[in-house]
Amino acid sequence: MQKLILPIAFFSLVILSPFQSTSQTVKSGQNISAPKIFLVYPKNGTPFDRECGSFMQKPVEKSSIDEAASRLGEFQDLWDKDGALFMETALQEVGVPFPYREMQATLTVCDLSSVSSPLIINVKGFLSSAVNQHPLWAFPEIVFHEVMHTYVRNVYDISPLRKKYASEPPVVLNHLHEMALEKMILVKLNRGELLNWVDNRYRNLFPPVYKRAWEIVNDIEGYEAFIDELKTMPSSQSVRNTSK
């Protein structure tokens, strides 16, 4: 979720490694590989989690750090099982390669939302201490949401639908194509329970800008219109070549 701006000095504490880019292009009928997503969380927590309580004014419990670290393998398995399938389904439908072969996603138990850049996934809702625990089967979808923000950025400059809704806040615009991918993969894979969970979050639990984006995708335009636009976007390699 792209709704919380944090001091740059603290973002520099997040453990990240360079993403490995891909220069592949797609020919008709060619399979598109999904990138490998590596989840990262050290045994004693990240420097970010150890420090974020000071500026969030809500200290991070050591027990939360310890649990997140001990369950890193579990979270990775959850992603590897369903997340890769989500990405493969999306990429094959759109037909445009993902811009990287692999990425790192750093987990956090700090009191902030997941974000796409830098790629940080909040797992507080999955811990045993959570008041309202998220179902474990929702974890891959949350990661998918953030990762696919990177995928859809190349459509921004060519999208008629973004121009149509240009008066909407940036958070709305930046979620239209991403939410369309969420809806598409959950429909295609017949994940009705997960789709209902996502629908309830966007309509009832998140800030109004997320509800507005979800309504545009689901109730006004239909997700298919946004998927059609993604099929026309240039690959990242094409963008790099034309920008020289």
C-alpha cells in the first residue's frame, strides 16, 4: 500500500539488494517466467524494525520480531505455493515480461502499511499476537499486490483510463491496473473466499481512496478494460531502449 511517507533516513535502514533485471522479450506463444521473490528478515530483526518505534511513537515488541524471524520460512513457503501461481497467471494473461528476474521483499512488524518501493511486507496481522489475525492464505495476495505495482508502472503514460480519471487522487490512479490484476487472477483461479476477503478490505477497512479505486475497477469499468491496457504496455527493456 502506498499511503505512508516515512523519513528517507529510516528507509536507508531497510535491508535491500539490487533487483536483477531482465532483458527478455516475448514472442507469440512464448511462456513468461515469474520472478523469484526472496523474503528477508534477520534473526534479530531488521535495523528498520528496531528503530521504527522511535519515530512511529509505538515501540516494536521484541516478541513480534522474534516470531517474524522464526516464521520466515513459513512465509516463504506460503508465497512459493500460491504467489508464484498468481504471478504466472497474471504474466501469461498480459503477455508482457516482468522487469526483474528476482526481487527481495523485507518483512516488517513495524506499525506501518506494506509498500511497493522499497518493497516491504507487513506481517503483524499474521502473528499470534494480532488482535484480528489475517488468514494465512491471504499472505501471498498481499505480497502480490505490492510486487505488481512495479509491473504496471509502464502503462501509466499510455493509459486512456488513467487520463479519464485524471482528477482522482494519485493513490486511486496508481491502484487501478494493479487492482485489476488482483481481481483477474482471483477470478481465473476461482479463489472466491480470497476475493471476498480482498473486496471487504478495500470497501470497508481501508481509506476511501482504496475503496474508490476498487469501485472503478469492479463496479464502473470492469477489470477487463484495465487488463486490455496492460497488454499494450511496453516492456521495461523497450522503455530503457527508447530512453537512450
